Amino acid sequence: GAQQSATVANPASGASSDLLPHFQLEPEDVYIVKNKAVSLACRATPATQIYFKCNGEWVHQGDHITQHSTDRSTGLPVMEVRIEVTRQQVEKIFGLEEYWCQCVAWSSSGTTKSQKAFVRIAYLRKNFEQEPTAREVSIEQGIVLPCRPPEGIPPAEVEWLRNEELVDPALDANVYVTPEHSLVLRQARLADTANYTCVAKNIVARRRSSSAAIIVYVNGGWSTWTQWSGCSTSCGRGWQKRSRTCTNPTPLNGGAFCEGQNVQKTACTTLCPVDGAWSEWSKWSECGAECTHWRSRECSEPAPRNGGQDCHGPELDTRNCTSELCTHAAPGAEDVALYVGLVAVAVCLVLLLLVGVLVYCRKKGGLDADVADSSILTAGFQPVSIKPSKADNPSLLTIQPDLSTTTMTYQGSLCPRQDGPAKLQLPNGHLLSPLGAGRHTLHHSSPAAEGADFVARLSTQSYFRSLPRGTNNMAYGTFNFLGGRLMIPNTGISLLIPPDAIPRGKIYEVYLTLHKQEEVRLPLAGCQTLLSPIVSCGPPGVLLTRPAILAMGHCVEASAENWSIRLKKQSCEGTWEDVLQLGAEPCTELYYCQLEAQACYVFTEQLGRFALVGESLSMAASKRLKLVLFAPAACPSLEYNIRVYCLSDTQDVLKEVIQLEKQLGGQLIGAPRVLHFKDSYHNLRLSIHDMPSSLWKSKLLASYQEIPFYHIWSGLQPFLHCTFTLERLSTSTCELACKIWVWQVEGDGQSFTVNFNIAKDTRFSDWLVPDNEVATPALVGPSAFKIPFLIRQKIISSLDPPGTRGADWRTLAQKLNLDSHLSFFASKPSPTAMILNLWEARHFPNGNLSQLAAAVAEVGKQDGALFTVSEAEC
């Protein structure tokens, strides 16, 4: 048996001389925990020698532990070597490079090297880079608790504790942990009120952050009013009351109690019952044919009322008047006279009737038959408007129509078109040019109210408490039936009051104001977000006969499949109500909204406080953010700050930031950029790059800064910013060149290339003041409109009646790309007036009247009978 084994081994030994060694075991990465040495091992076959090399130097032969064996399957010699590495060995080169070791194995055919194994000292620092902070949030509001674990090797794993119990996102769909270790509660619940702790651990240690107390509060809401109680008195003046409770819902965990009264009282009067009483008996009647006479009385002193009892007893009393000696007389002369009188009256009535018939026939015979027929056919369809002008009276066009007594209701295709001289004439000159000096000018003598006087009068009203103090973001004016316009400069917010929206004889003081988000509490639920500024126009309760148009900006990339957008209005009781859902059939004719790329136009017949709120339907929904960079205009010290603002993309927010930076002495760096921020629950990150390290250094400890998703998405914080603090190495350095990246995690980003001289003052660029803004916040009468008043009336009277070949307001709406709103226009007495009002709201003050005139002219060309008035009449 031994001989046979030797004969098998000898060929194997011969074969091993032709083989390079290969490793059956290679050293692997290890961590040194505290002061415990670690062991590295490798095994190779066939191998005559194996040595370790660490960081390029051979390990001493005496430090190797060698073990020889034979591979049973091949008979080749196997050699295994182990070494130990101590903490002191690694610390000698710590900071220069990482400590590594590898095996080198020899055979008669050559050498083979193993993979490198890195030896690292494991640690976990004590202090968290960022710990969660305590918060109070409303129920159903999203919560983001940030946590950045301490630095460590290997990197620490993070878990969250809620009241010392492990939070498992797999068991709770409302909870998830981001890759950056932040804990996200999609919608806060009462059960989420707890202490939250971030725990970081690795093979060395386990660290706990300070606990963050999260309190989920519920603001109270009123229940519905109870029915009015019965009157407190059963007879006479009293009072009755109704009540409500703050239980819908009940405030919890410090939530706000309901505002307003919980009991309402009102005076009431209960009518007292009055029992009836008899009047005095009448005198006895003459003795009748039956030898009786009678007398009567009435239950009228007083008559029974309010549930009182009726009189008891007879109301007629009879008795014998002749002591039974009465005789029956025959008809005499008195009866004959009565009958003759009745016959005479009947003959007179017949004669009067014949005279009336003859008079009527004579008048009817004298009428012109054509005139009578014409009045019958046209009475129901003739438009009530400016009277048609005649060639011999060219000045008739300048007569101002009395709009307070004219109404026109659009009746669709049921009304035939009335061709006639009332149609609009298209002169050779410009259609919408002024009609000549002194012929069409409409004056308004009431000047706009001075700021102090207006605010003083306003302060006496109950609704003044909810308006912002000061007049920086307010416009106001005095208006009558001529209408006008209010604008808040550099915000894109305006209110158009069309002609005849205010009843004739009335004069209103109207205001328009912009609210800061911290002044008005707008509750949002779920995925809802504020898309526009919060704007008030008033006073509330003003009677408007035609819709005013409120224009304001928004920051939504609207699409029906990604968004559900609603117009909200605050009621007199302070609650916000949905008055209109965009894209759906309106449930009321009081409100309508046209949403365009940058602005929305709200038609409203009731003034009040409005805001545009959206609810995302998918994660593809996005809002527009405007990214703006500012820096100090002068830098006396070595430290220099760059402020990056993330704004909702509306003009009012940009205006507020500009005013703030002017106070801080900031200068604008480059033009703003637009970023589409998606509803993906991912935060916004900002970082700085490509800064010359020989001149500047960043004092930011982390590689990037982060703004939580919900802070941006809610829209309730209109502008957020973060600061990059830099330090120049020399006071002589005046040039700064770098790049700032802004991006949403797992999304597209924007980069700013910054290159400027910090020693020079850079003024605000011209783009900060839009060209279409007007310095005057209030315009009254004709100055507030582009279209001359009488030309406007001429267009309305011509295009409101439906045309058989489409020459009416519907074609004009199509020419102006407003045909998607035909149902709304048709619901109003004058569809053409609605179209012209919207054109005024969209294009003031730089609207192109030539384009509008061309659109009106194209409508006229569809029907040659539309223009029948001579040029002289215009």
C-alpha cells in the first residue's frame, strides 16, 4: 500500500514543477475593533514558499505561522500561512494611506500574488452630524425627521425608535426611511404623537440621538348649528337661541380652539291670543212678511285672533212683531218700480258696450298693415343696444347709451339674426382708434382715495382685522359705473372692474391687497399645495351686476392627468371653501377661472379672499421654483456668503425677496433659473463646486445642503434659502469663480456658473421690474381700458346676437383662442362683453389693438351684411 501511494505521488510531484501556484484562500478586508489584533490568512497549492507583503514591505519571516498539508484530490502540496496585524502597526501609517497586505506564493514555475486585503481601524464617533428636532404639526400634515449619523468605519446603520420601540416601515405604509436616513411620516396621525430617537450602530458601538418630541395636534372645528329654540315667552317679546360646539373635530394636543361664538341669540315675538267678543245688537228690522223682525251682532269687538276663542251664543235674534195679528199684503207699487229700474240699467250697459266696439274698430282700420306686421315679427328679436346711426346724423354715434336700462340675454341658435343698420361698421381707418377729440371722452371726477384717509375709513369695518397693516401691498380707489382697474405693482396681481359692473348711481371704495402666508392660515390636507398668492379684494358684500376679473400668478405646470386644481374662497366665518374646480363643470355661475401658463384670471361677482390650491394626482405633478442667487455687495472681511433662494415662481414672492435683499445690502448674481419640482417626496439639495482652492475654501462641513420636501411642496413657506459660507485666503482676492448645483434627489437639476468681482457693487437688473407694470395702482374710467368705450359698445351690440353664418361672438372667441370657454360666455347676458373684459385683463397696458381689430374684422367678413353703416357715421 505504501509503495502504491509513493508511485502515485511521484508523478504528481513531477507535475507540480510545471504549475504556478494558485490560491485556495486569499486574505480579506478586516476591521480592528478597539485593541484586538486581527488575523490574515492565505492558502496556495502547489507552493514552496508563501510570504505576506504589507504596504509594500515584506513581513518578517518569524511573524508567519506556516502549515503544510497535501491536497487529497490532486496529491499536490498545500501551504497555508497566517499573520497577525495589530492596531499599532496600522496607526503608524494612518493618515498617509490605507493599510493593506497581500500574499506572494512561489513554486518552481514562478510566483503568484493574492488580492489586497485592507485593514482598517473601526470606530464610531459620538456626536450626530444632524439630530431630529421636536415639532408640532397638524393632523394629516407630512413630517420629515432628519438624521445624519456620526462618522464611522464601517459606516453606521440607522434605525428609528418610537417611544423606545423599533419603527418598521414594512409594517406601516405611512412610514418610510429615505436613503439619507430621514424618517418620513406621509400623513401625521394622532397615534404618531411620540418621542422619536435615531439610533446609529456598527461593529464598534451603538449611538443614540437626543429624542425629538412630535406632537400631532388637531384644530377645533364647529359642529352645525342646532335648530332655533322656541321663543322664551308664550305671549309677547322674548328671545330664542341656537348653539354649536367645537367638536367637529374637538381640538387636541394644543390645537386651536374654534373662533367665533358658540351661542347665537335673536329676538322673537309671540302673538298673544285674543278671545272674541260680541258687538252691540243692531236695531230691529222692519216687520217682515212673516210677521217677524230681527236683529244681529258680530264677533268683532275684538275679533278672535292668534288662536283666541270664538264668541259663544247666537249672532241673529228674531221675534214676532205683531202679536200674531200680522196679515200678508199683495205686491204693490214699490215692487213694480224696482223691476223697472233693473231693466233700465241693463239697457245702458248694452249701449256702452256697442260704443266701445265701434271705437276700437275705427282705430284698427287706420293702422298701416305693414307696420303692424313688422312690429309683431321683430319685437322679440330686436337687440336692445345703441340706436342705429343714420347718414344724415353722424354725431349720433357719440351719444352715450344708458346701460343701466338695457339688458340682453343670449338665446343661442333659437334666435334668428337680425340684419340691419345696428350692426358694426368697419371703416377704412383703424377700427379701435379714438373717435376724435371731445366726442367720446368719458370723465370721472372722483379721485383715488389718499392712503391715510382710506385706511382710516377702512379701520372702522369689521373685516379690517384680517387685512395686512400698511399700504405696500395694497391698492385702492373710488369707482362708479364706468369701472376701472386696481394693480399691486411688480406682483402681477390686478382687479378689473368692467363698465356697468357697479350699478349706476352707486360709488364704491374698492381695495385689492396681497397677504403674506404667515398672516392667513390656509389649511392644506394630503397632497394639497398652495399654487398662488392669497389675495383679497373688497369690501365684501359689494353688489356687482357683472363679474370683475381678478388676475394673479401661479406656479403650477397644469395638466389634467397630474393635477386637481381648485379655487378657494374664505367665507365670512373664516373657513375656506371650494368654489370652483378647474376643468369640471362649474356648480355656480358666480365664479369662473381661466388658467394660463403663468397666470390665472378669476371671474367673480362676489368680492372676497381667494387662493388657488392644487392636489397632485401622480408623482409626475410638478411646481415651478425660481432659483435666485444673492451675495453681499461689499466684503470687508475674509468671510463671504452666497444666499440661494428657492421661490415659488410668482412675481409677488420675487418682489418680497428683492425688498429683503435691498435691506441686507445684497447684489444679484446672474439671472434666475426655473426648476420643476416634482411630487416625489425627495428633498432639494444644493452644493458648490469648482471653486479655486488656492484662493477660496468652503466652511460647509457636509458635501451638500438639503431643504426638506414638505417645506417646499406645501407652498406655505413662499421662499426658502440656504447660505454657502466661503472664506478667501487673502484680502486681495476679489474674484470668485465657482459653480452651484441645485437638484432634487433622483431628478433633474440646475447649475449656476458664478463669476463676479466682489469689490464692485452690482445693481439690480432691469428684469426685476417688468415692462408691463404701471406705476399708478388705481385707474378709473376710460384710462383703465384699451378699447374706447363707444367702440366697445358697438362691438357688443353687433356680435351678441347669433349669426346664421357664424358672424357673432363665438367666432371672435375662436379667433382669440378662447373657444374652450364658450359655455361660460353663453351663460352671461352679454357674451361679447365677457370676451372683451378678458382681453382687457390679459393685455393691459401693452395690448395690441391692431390684432383685436383684425380679429373683429375677420368676423365681419364672414357676413357681408354685418357692416352696413357708412364711414361718415363712424
